[in-house]
Amino acid sequence: MPLTFPLTRNAAPASTERIAEIHADPGFGAYFTDHMAVATWRQGSGWGGDGVVPYAPFQLDPSCAVLHYAQEVFEGLKAYRHADGSIWLFRPERNAQRLQASSRRLMLPELPVEDFLASIEQLVRVDAAWTPAAVGGEASLYIRPFMFANEPFLGVRAAQRVTYSVIASPVGPYFPGGVKPVNIWVTDEYSRAGKGGTGAAKCGGNYASSLIAQYEGAAHGCSQVLFADAGTGVNTEELGGMNIMVITAEGELITPALTGTILEGVTRDSILTVASELGLRPVARTITLAEIFDRVDSGDIIEAFACGTAAVLTPVAEFRSRQGNHAVGSEPGERTLQIREAILDLQYGRAEDTHGWLRRVV
Ligand SMILES: *Cc1c(COP(=O)(O)O)cnc(C)c1O
């Protein structure tokens, strides 16, 4: 039986004025809508207990498995309001499939794609007023589906009770003052993911383990961290929460090939598709850090950027490491901005959806 997420209305929803106030300065992930979607999976009976209910804290038993063994996976996508007021999702089936893949890796149950879509669509419809107009072209409703082992039991095993939920948060443009390149710390001390590990799964544990490198980077004036492969430390992998791409003077767009330790970004995939339409040659292959640094220094790599749902494309100003710095440019590159606009134009319905990537909700 497909889940329908019946609504239990919040008796005290935010006023129109309050929502307008939040939309004026939303930040990122600071305010949440009036409702949340929930569903429970139980060994034997499967998924049920679904609903869209008033946003409220969970009550968890102190022995709840996720608090001890980190059995948790999540997703991140956005709802975009188009100029005519309609609200759309961008390739949400991809997120549904990725959540299933992440769940398999963490021994959590798979949520059917249609149930994933239903949970998000129902929540976005109910809280439609929370999806901001595209101020400056980039405000949206950030959607966070997640799932965790919610079983009061300290034994280490696949949980027999699991909670799935979706919360939503209005977000403004990632770069309110205009797109600004950031410095990237290339850590040689920490790894994000190892062979056979959880690198390709979107799980909280990966983020917890990358935090220390994030702080190491901050101490070197960097706002993001780039990780190499854990085995050799030679090959470029990705950032803590974004994929990495570089553009050569000859018009190649290079990104590390998926190895099982890299998270397969929806933005990454979309850019690889859009790039060829913009006259670039997309290439997914193994690329060493040394190649990037040498070609940045020789002026052969002219642009570099990180990509993910939250910031879309973040240009790289400089790669910094203990061995030295490699400056790409203090202004965003022309191609980077072009790709960024192309993706945003699709998401906000300003360009024709030739790939069938948009899904209307409201
Ligand atoms: C979510 C995530 C990305 C980006 O994925 P998108 O689908 O483009 O948002 C990249 N790397 C990691 C580690 C991530 O968790």
C-alpha cells in the first residue's frame, strides 16, 4: 500500500507576517515550516504510521540505536517557486533512489520512491506559503528527508523500528552579496571515506568525521575542505558536502570519476549534462591533486568550483595545503558563472526543461 501522508493540521501555524519576516532574512536551516512528514517502519509490518503533522520535537528513548551507532541517512533537495507562483522540485527521483542506496548501505529499510515523493509533495503543498519567491533568483525551500534507527536497544544490529521524516526550511541565496570564490583546504591528515566504507552513502557519520578537517581548514583561512582518496592520498575525491570540478583552457570540464567513495551529487550529474550544451567537454576520470595543482599553476586549469544543492556552484579562489597554495582566481570564472546560471534557470523555470528534470507540486 502506498503511503498517503494524511494531514493533521498545526493548530497554531505561523502568521503570514511571521513568514514574511523569516523570508526577509532566512539564513540557512534556521527556521522550519509548520509541519513535518513522518512514517515508521517496523520489522514484519513494514511502512506505516505516515502523516504530515505539526512540526514538533521527537521523543527518543535514551537507548535509541541512532544515538549510539549512528544508523542514519538523509537527503537534501529544494522546492523552487517559479515566476507564475507555481512550485517545483528538481530531479527528486534521484534523491529518492539515492536515499534507497544509502539505506541499503546502513542496513536501514528502503523507502519506495513513490512514498518518498508523496511525503515531500504533501509537505510542500501543506506549507506552500513557506516557499519564498525567487528573491535575487535564488531563494527556495530547502527540504531535508532523513531516516534513523529508532529502536530502544543497545544491541548492534539492523534496527527493527525506523523513523522516516521530512522537514523543510526557507533559505535565501547562498551568496547574498553575489557569488564569491572561496579558499579550499586540501587536507593530507584526514580522510572522508575509505574503500568499502560509507563514502557513497549520504549519512550523518560522514559529516561528523569530516568536521575536524573543516576546522583545520578554517585555521588556514579556508571555508571548505577537499579530500584525497584514503588509500594513496594522491587522487582527488570531493569536499565534505560538495563535489569538485575544474575547467581547462581547452574547454574540458573535469570531475573525479565515481569510485564508490565519492557521493554521487545530483548537481554534479546535472552539470555534466548541461556542460556539453554550453560547449564544454565533460570528462569524469581519475584526476590527481598534483595534476590540478600543476595545471592551476601553469594557467592550464582556469576555473574550479564545488557543486551541490545548497550553494549550486561555489567558485574556488585558491587551493591551500601544507605544501603550498595554488591560486585559481579571486573573481568567479566566466564558465563557472555560465553553468551556475544555466542550472538556476532550469530550476526556476526561466529556461525550457528539455531534460524533464522538473516536477510540479503546486
Ligand atoms: C549531498 C552531497 C553532495 C552533493 O549532492 P547534491 O545532490 O548535488 O546536493 C556531495 N558530496 C557529499 C559528501 C554530499 O553529502
